Amino acid sequence: MKKTLFAALIGRPNVGKSTLLNFMLGKKVSIVSNKPQTTRTRITGIMSRGDVQYVFLDTPGIHRPKNKLGTFMVKTANTAVGDVDVVLWLIEAGDKIGPVEEMLMKKLESDGVPTILLINKTDISGAEEIGETILRFSERFEFDAVIPVSAKTGDKVEDIFSEIDKFAYESEWIFPDDMFTDQPERVIASEIIREKLLQTLDKEVPHGTAVVIEEFSESEEMIKIRAEIFCEKESHKPIIIGKGGRELKLVGTRAREDMERFFGVKVYLDLWVKVKEKWRESEMGIANFGFKKEEF
Ligand SMILES: Nc1nc2c(ncn2[C@@H]2O[C@H](COP(=O)(O)OP(=O)(O)OP(=O)(O)O)[C@@H](O)[C@H]2O)c(=O)[nH]1
Ligand SMILES: [Mg+2]
């Protein structure tokens, strides 16, 4: 008897949603960085194990948006809540209930979707703080389960499966059993480049970048990729390129290595940096980079 389960990973930026998704799948499908607002769209991770096909939706961190891109990201996360059988709400030990949490609780209540609270990063938090945090959140909301986990070490991640399995429903599987993401190869390539920008560059600069794949040509022995990195200000361009092209070269090497691992063939990567003033602030700017209104 085959079963299907849709689960969304929801929470504030930087709590480890994408890290957890990658750990659960045993494959890297969603980019990770130590900077908040890394994930910008809904990323689907699929896993078929035993009788169950799990469809996980990784979402952008919920925050108070400061521009049109932020508004799109928060809407994407909110919409995912309504599309799933169970929500995995990730927090960190010490987190308080603020406006973002209030809003999320209201949404979860009105949608009536089962919710499991995950206190992530237990490898770097104290037992007492974890306990207090569980109490604080449980007093305010009726969670179906509460599990302290570590997406980094994998501690208690298997317990998540035991809890969510209850919500799986009988159905034919939607995706082929060897499929693990629905992202097209071009999107994976652009996300890998964005991850390396976030990991290599400091502060605000990488947050204002968008990556467009201009060419993706495959032959048997290699893939040739030409990508354009758009930044928001003329002054950001030399920062991304670096002295003598050092930074861009580093981004390129790191991205190429990951791409070769992912695609399993040699990759030739050609990166260009361009400017698109304040693109995150306009509807048209974000639509041009594929963040479309139609998605919700
Ligand atoms: N120590 C520790 N670090 C973790 C754990 N999970 C995630 N991290 C780190 O936390 C940072 C953020 O991880 P992400 O997975 O990108 O977080 P996210 O919730 O997807 O963030 P957004 O996409 O910005 O919403 C990264 O530096 C991760 O390595 C964990 O269990 N333990
Ligand atoms: Mg993420």
C-alpha cells in the first residue's frame, strides 16, 4: 500500500531548514549559508522510502520584509503552509515569541494543519535553554509533537519521520521513485553560484545578487555554463570581482566543484558580473529574475 506525505519546513531565516532538508534526503538539494535569507523560493525535496513518498517543501525564512523580494519570499512560505499535510516548524533554543511567531501561529490555526515543533541546533545549545524554549512555545500553541534535533549531526532526525508518518495518506506516488528534486538543472546551477556568493562575500553584497544562466550546453563529457551575476549597485561590482578578479575566481572554482559533484561530469563555468539597480525593490525587477506573482 503506497502512501504520500507533503511536509513543509517553515521558520525564521537561518534556523537550519535547508540543512535539515538536505540531511533528511541524504542529498544536497537546497543551498545553505550562515547568512539569513539564503533560500528565496520554494524548493522541493523528494524521498521515497519504504511505502512512503515524502515531498518536502523547503521555504524562505519568515521575516518582516523590507523589499518586494522579501514580500515574495514570505508569501511563498505562507502559501506552502496551506499546501501540505504537516508543517515542520523549526526554531532555535532561546527563541522568543515575537510578531513573526504570532503571525505563523494564527496562520497554522486557521489552516488547521498538524504542526511539529523542531528545536534545531541541539549540538550547540544547552539542555536547560532547550527545555525553557519548549515550555514557552507549548504554552501558546498545541503542537502535535515537539522534537529537539540537530540538522548538522542528524541527532533525533529519524524521530521526525516516526512522527510525520502518521499523516501520510494512501495514494499512488506522484514522482518517480528515483527523483529527489523538481528543480531544473539550470536552477540548480544558478543556486549553487548564489550559495558560493553568500559563502564567499561579506555582509549585504551577496543578498543583492541574482544569478541568470545564459547558456547551459551539455555534451557527453562536459557541461558548459555561462552565468550572469546581477548586483544592485555599481559599487558592488568591484567587490564581487575582487582584486585582480580574486573573489570571482574563488566563487567560480567553488561553484564548479559543486556542480561537477552534482552533475557527475566536468563543468566549464564562465561568470560575468552585471548591475541591475535596486532590482529587489520593484515588482518588475523581481519578476525579471523569475520571482513571479503567479506562484501564489
Ligand atoms: N551547529 C549547527 N548549525 C546548524 C544546524 N543546522 C543548520 N546550521 C547552520 O545554520 C546556518 C543556516 O542554515 P540554513 O540551512 O541555511 O538555514 P535556513 O533556515 O534554511 O535559512 P534561510 O534559507 O535563510 O531561511 C548554516 O550556517 C548552517 O550550517 C545545526 O543543527 N547545528
Ligand atoms: Mg534555507
